[in-house]
Amino acid sequence: MGERLAACVNVLPGITSVYRWQGAVERADEVLLLAKTTKARLAALTERIIALHPHELPEVIAVDIDGGLPGYLAWIADETRTGADA
């Protein structure tokens, strides 16, 4: 939490993934994380996920926010602001 890389992370357990990896079809039980961050913090969040994740190629996908409740979007921006941003 101290790094302020995301305002909120939803942890969704019970995900089963089926995928091709290195020529084989794999099946794995996984946990899906939905992290709310800003474009400005996305690169740092991605780097941290890569550093912490046990897989060689973790799934990191960014979805642009096209709209939303203005107060919620402002909260995300406020909560991911670092000392340098403030």
C-alpha cells in the first residue's frame, strides 16, 4: 500500500485458466486481480507485478477508462498520487 501503485485491487479467487504455453495446452487455478490505477502509475504497477509474480510472463492488461463516476475517478487519482505528484 505504501507505494501507491493502485487505489484499489479486487482479488477474485476461483479462476480457471486454459491457455497455450510453450507448445502445450495448460490449465491452472489462478486468482484474478483488478487494479485501479492511473496511466501515470501504470508502468510502475506493471514493473512491480513482474517483480512479484512467479510466472515468467504474468498477465497484465490495461483497459482505458472511457468514463465513470467523476468522484470515483478523482479518488483513484488522489490515492495513486505520490509525494512527487502532490
